[in-house]
Amino acid sequence: MGSGELEPGQLLPPMRELAVELGVNPNTVAAAYRTLRERGVIETAGRRGSRVRPKPATTGREHIRVEVPEGVREVSHGNPDPALLPSLAEAFTRAAELSDREPVMYGDDPVEPELARIARAALDADGVPAGPVAVASGSLDAIERVLAAHLKPGDTVAVEDPGWGSLLDLVPALGLRVTPVRVDDDGPHPDDVRAALESGARALIVTDRAQNPTGAVVSATRARALRSVLGDHPELLLIEDDHGHGIVDQPLHPLAGATRHWAFVRSAAKAYGPDLRLAVLTGDTVTLDRVRGRQRLGPGWVSRIIQRAVARLWADGAVDTPAVAAAYGRRRDALIAALADHGVTAYGRSGLNVWIPVPDETGAVSRLLHAGWAVAPGARFRMSAPPGIRITVSTLTADETGRLAEAIASACGRTPMRGYA
């Protein structure tokens, strides 16, 4: 496979047949197939045999994107509105001045005390159970470290479908298996979560608010139902992603504490800027100890200058969360309402994006591009969920909303579809 002699999708010979051909014990071939499967190189479909994966497990879904020609409006990027991000200059100036006076050296605490204090106070206010605080280079880095702290290649992780494309890439890249869990406006379906856990999933990843790409929010009722399911699986690893903190006005209903091992991740990217590359996380003592211990043997820590700057931004209230959430909410609601006027159903309770089920994803993306709009193909975000497209509304203007809705309705043949999972 490494030489390229086997094509993606090519069927591999049965294990016994290959063992005879190579003159080795069938158990040797079985072990080799198992290793290749755990590393994401091949996939097995029962009696239909094993095949080379269509693409390597580390190939990013970001490659499933539309090239945006000049003159085409880009609404696929998933970025926050730069106009709603706070200025960083003063916070970094003060952080640098503090670092001049108190330089951080090897062996110092990897977490800025003031950042830990502010973060922990906010987590306490949101009902997240007590636990130590660590800092990672963004949500995905934190999630990867937590998964690696507990799981081994071949373990199964239950993830939302549709869900965050980068996460859908990360899990198999770690040699882990993925099992999809349907999502609606209130979060993951409890029945799907129960089925996944009863089938042997060892971890579950849930987005609490601003779910990407659907905008789902875990409601109080759904949280109670999910906690009930999780209570039957106390050894499950639970990871919660609250990347929408600072840009949503929906209350948090955390699941943390329902299992023995858990982690809660809160990113600064959407509210303060993606380039900060910072997320705080808390969790049970064993999980955080493993995460910080392994981090110490790699990058060591996330720059304390960045931590000090983010602490200053949080302390100063640099982001007016109600105003930012309202701005994004108006843009989402306006597009969803305009689409409804054309008979097209769309979803987006929170966050930056609107998810639109479509009958023909490839055709819709192509027709919209021809009409002057670059949207994100749903294939970047789904496994077994029906086709859809994602629109990022963060910079969408009122003048553009009606034109975009009309273009989407035309591209979809004005065929309403209900339910995105």
C-alpha cells in the first residue's frame, strides 16, 4: 500500500487465501489486517471483505471545499466576523510588560494563575463540576490530548453526525473508530447515544452550543436524558466542546460529571480570534494529570504571554457577549426566515452557521457557485447523515440575505426537506 500498488477502494484478498499465497500462518495475516484497520489504512465490511480506504485517515475534509473564483461571495469559511473581534494590542502589550518583569522559565507552572482563576470562576458559574485547569492550543488540540490520554488504537468514539469536519478527521487519524450519532436542534439523540455505548463506544464527544455545522444547542431536557444514558456507562470518556463560549446567549447545560472520566473544553477562537490558538479545559483529576503530563513532554506549555493576554481580555470584558450573540443571531434568523419564504427549511439555533438539507448536495454547490455564492459542501461534516450545505452567516449583510436565499431555493429546486439527521 505504501508503494501505491494498491488503489484506494481496492478489495484485499481473503485472509486465508493471502496466508496460503505468502506461506504464513493465517493468524499472522489476521494480525496484519487488524493493525492496518486500526491505523485507518483499510476498512472492513463483514462478509464483503476488506478494502483500502478511499483516502488516508489523515487526509483532511478541508480538501472537500469549493475553490472560490474572483467575484464569487465566500460564505463557507466558518470564521467569525473580524468586526466583532476585540482589539488585541493593549492586552498583548500589558502581557509582554508583565513577562518582561516576570519572565516565564522552564519548570514554571504551565498555566497562568490569573487565567486559571478567571476560567474556573466562569466554569463554576456555568455549572461545570470542579476540576483542575489546563491550557491547550485550541479545541482540537485539547480533544486530541484527552482522547490519547485514555484510548488505544481500535477503540470506538461516538461523534455527532453531522459534525465538525476536523474532528471527523482527527478520530481515525489517531487509529480510533468512529460511530455516528444523529443530532437535532437539542443536541445528540439519546437513543443513538445509548446504541453507540451499548455497542462498545469508549468515548463520546458532544458540542454543547453553536454545534458545527447545525447550530444545535443541548437543551435542559436533552441534557437530563443524556445524563440518564451516561449514568449506565460510568467508565465512558465524555468530552464536551464549548467552542461557542462568548458568542452565544443560550444557557449551558453541561453533562460533565455524569461519568468517571470527563473533560470540558472552552476555546477563545470564535469570540477573541482564531490566531490566539488557546483553549482552557477542565476535567477529572486523572484525565487532567495525564493531559498535562504528556503535554510537558511535547510543547511543554502554551505561551504564557498568550495566556496572560487572554486573561486580560476576559477580565476586561473585551467581548460584549450579548451584543455579539445578538448580531450573529439576527444574521442567522434573517437567512432562515428568507429561506422559509421560499419553502426551504434551514437550521441554526446558535453560532455562526446555518445548515440546509438539500436533495442533491453536489448539484446545489455547483449551481450556487455558478450563481456567485461559494458554500461549504455537507460532505465535509457528515458520515451517514443526509446531504446538506453549510452557510457561514458571520459577515452576511442584510442586502445579501434575500439574494442568497433566492439562489439557494433555485439551486435546491425549491424542494423543502425536513430533518438534518
